[in-house]
Amino acid sequence: MSAEELPTAGANETWRMVRECGRGQAGAAWTAVVCLVLSSVSVLVVPLLVGRIVDIVTGSGGSRVLGPAAVGALAVTAAGAVLAAVGTGRTALVCENVLGRVRERALASVLALPLPTVERVGRGTVLSRTVGDVGVASDVVRGALPAFLSALLTLLATCGGLLVLDWRLAVAGALPVPVWVVATRVYLRRSGPQYAHERTAEARLSQFLLTGISGARTLRALRLEEAHLARIADRSEAWGAAALRTCVTRVRFSLRLNGAELLGLLAVLVTASALVRAESLSLGAASAAVLLLMRVFEPVGTLLYLLDEVQSAGAALARLAGVVGSRAGETADAARSGRELPSDGGLTVCGLEFGYEDGRPAVRDVTFRVEPGERVAIVGPSGAGKSTVVGIVTGTHTPWRGSVAVGGVPVERLDPRATGLVTQESHVFAGSVRDNLSIARPDADESALTAALAQVGALEWALELPEGLDTVVGRSGRVLSSVRRQQLALARLVLADPPLAVLDEPTAENYGGDRAAVNTAVDAALKGRTGIVIVHRLSDARAADRILVLDDGRVAAFGTHDELLRDGGLYAELWSTWRAPRDPAGRSGR
């Protein structure tokens, strides 16, 4: 799946999302509007007062009112500055609150995406939606949007001021408008798709960069560094070309704006000069008109230049709204609505068949039953379908045929809290130990957290950390060993307390002399619940109540360790290989 296959919303859907996220902000929004309107009116008053001062200076006997006019101009300027600051601040506050809700909904939607979708579209695309697009919209909200609104109101007030002075001046000042309109229409028609294309090109580049970083060892081992770098270079060039196209469009737009400003200024100067000579307009009014027109150029320039950033933010919001509004991105609360919690952790799998994009079945006719509280190990050669079966059991994959039920509840109606998954690559979230545990159960108190750590044998080292459970761990803090990371993941499982726990090769990593600690933690975490464990070390499989053997996507055998050895077959061959003595090169299957 390409980057475009995550949906992008239309204008109506995007606006609907913004409105929904803006509920409760009406008071602050109206305060911002009133302050910005009054500030814009103050911009109109100052040139008129300056014109009055010019008339006083050039007239006779008017010096007595020169002082009050000057003081009035200063007072209005100061008041306008204060109102502009308040209005801009309130606008930013409203927009930040709205954007915060958009960010929360987007993140919740992305976290609810099915894992196959994430794998197909790529992590680069997902990160572009949740980080890049939110960042673009946030930058515009903090800087461009308040300035955009202020400039729009200033423009409207200034046009009104020109009409008050003389309608002929307003007509002359309106000559740039057709140029602005045509230039803007051309710019919007071209820049919108160009910005969307640029964002997509950036997402594709991000995906290849992340793939290269995460798979660096594999690329080196297969001597594919140069090929991958060439593909990254191609996507970098594509992104650069897209950015260059938007830049050229922006520069051409700027040149047209400058030409229109020159046309308008010349028209007003010529018209004002003619009216003054004909004594139809005072010199002060002419001066005020020129000042007003010059003040128009700044807000118009701001408006049209900021269209650049607003266009980019609009494209980013449309991409966010596409994920938020998609059924694939429903939130966790929505996903749980109508779902059921099972009465126990008993697992029934019947006639499963499932495959990936190549259309060939990865698993076929998989049927087995796991009793409540039973621990079953899944073993088999590489590519036998172990992870695929686990993916179907946990709801990650939807089978083509067959059914899965936990405690009598079909997996499609199963509450997500009914199953817990622990992988071999245990993730440590940015934050403290307490934060990492609370993810599994936000309402857990201190005693529950310490009990979970104690159950998996992690309480002692957790309390010995510099700040105890409040110690920051992970990349931004204290680095934990592989054993401690796995214990932390198992403690989260204990806190979540699902009736069915699925462990994907929890002891596959090389834990050295601490492997026994991990095995003990696994045993403790699975106590009292049904457990499905994928293992590659057959000594770990022996500890299970029963063993499910998969081969070429089918169930090859299912029974206890002793039964499978007695019956012969694939498991007996795997066990024999596992127990074989070291070869002359010093290697062993163990």
C-alpha cells in the first residue's frame, strides 16, 4: 500500500472535524474577534487623524487643536496595539485548544489502526500523519493564523476608510483587486495539489529512511546498502523537485502582488492630485488616502503571502481529518463499544485459513482448543505460520475462513482488554517506570504497581533506581537491560490482567546468564490465566502443558511433550536436533 492509501478528507469533512474539536471555545473566540475588529478600526482612525493634522498645519488659525489631534493619534495607536495583542493571544489560545483536540483524536485513531494497515502503509507514512502534519498545522496556528485574521479585518476597515474619504479614491485604490484575484486564483489552483504532493513525497522519503535505519544490519549483510541509498536518493530528489515547484509558484505569485501594489499606489496618487487641484479634496484627506492605501498593502501582502502557509496547513489538516474520520482509525473507546468480555480464557480455533498479499494461504485448516488456565507452546520451523496464528488470535489479522473464540466470544466481538500480547522486542515508553506500568492500567495505585513488579521479580531493581518508580527510563533516561525491559513488559501484562495472554518468543533474545530470571517472570505472569507462547527454544516448550506443532501452515501435532516424543514425527525430529551434541565447528542447535 502506498502513502496515498491512508485516506485524505475533503474540505467538508475537514471543516466538520475542526468544528467538533472547537466546541466550548465560543466565548474566547468572540473575545478575539471583538478585539481584532476594534484594533482594525484603530488602524483606520490614525491616518484620518494624521490627515486632520495636515489640514490644521496647512490651514489658518488651526494650531489650537493640533495638540489634541496629535494626542488622539497616539492614544488610538496605543489602544490598537493593546487590542491587537489581546486579540492575537485569544486567537492563538482558541486555535491551540482546537489543535490539541485534533492531535489527540489523530493519535487515538492512528493507535487504533489495524497492525496490517500500519505494516502496509509504512511507519514513515504514519509518523508523517501524527508528527509532520500536526507540526505543520501547529506552526500555522501559532504564527500565521492570528496574523491572517488580523490582516483580513484591517483590509476591510481600510477599504471602508477610503470610501468615507472619497468614492473616487476608493475606485482608484481598487485597481489592484482584479490582479490580486486572478493571481490568487492561479496560485491556489496550482499550489494546493503541489503542497499535497510535497507532503506525500516527504512521507515516502521518511518511510525509506526509517526502513534503512531499522534494517541497517540486514542491508549490510546482503550488500544492499548502495541500492537502498540509491532509492533514498531518488525519493530525496522527488521531494526536492516537489518543494522546488511550490517555491517557483510562490515567487511568481509574489511578483504579481508587487506589480499590483505599484499600480494601485500610482492610481491613488494621480487621482488624489487631480482632486486636490480641483479643490474637491483637501490636502489632509489626500494624505490620509495615501496612508490608508499604503496600509492596505501590508495586510493584503500578509493575507496572500500567508495563503502559502494556510494552504500547507489545510493539506495537513485534511490528511489528519482523513485518518480521524476513517473507520480504520476509530478510537479505542469506540472499538470497545458493543464488545464483550469472555467468561474465561479458553481458546477455540476452528478451520482457520489466512494469507497475505500474494494470495497464497499462510495457514490452512488450523483447528485446536486451549482449556482455561492452560499454557500451550507453539513450535515449528521458520515460516510454519506461528506468528500468523497468533496474529489471528489477537485480532491483528482477519481470517479468510474459520473462527476464533475466547471464552465463547467470537474474536470480532471480543473486548480488546480480553487479550494481552508481549513480544520479544519489549518496548520501553518515554517516561518513568510508573508511566510505563500505568499504560496498562491508568487507575492502578502504588500497591498494585509494586505487586505487579514483585510478581515478575522486578521490584527490587525498580526500587533501587535513583528515583524509584519515578525514574525516567528509555532513550531519554536510564537505559534498561534486555531482561529488565522484558520484566517491565510482563509487569504490564500482570496489571492489565487479561484472561488470555499471548507471548511471541518472550525468551528469544540472548539474555545471557539471566535467562532463568526471564523464564521465572514468564511463569509468574502466566499464572492463573490461559497462555499461548511461541517458542524457538524447545526447552521452554517442554515447560508448557501442551505443545502445538505447526508445519507449512498446518497443525502437524498437538499434545504433551512426552506424547509428541512417543508418537515421533516433526516434534521428535526437532527435539532430537535440539538435543544433538555440538558439531566439530563448536555450534549447537541449543
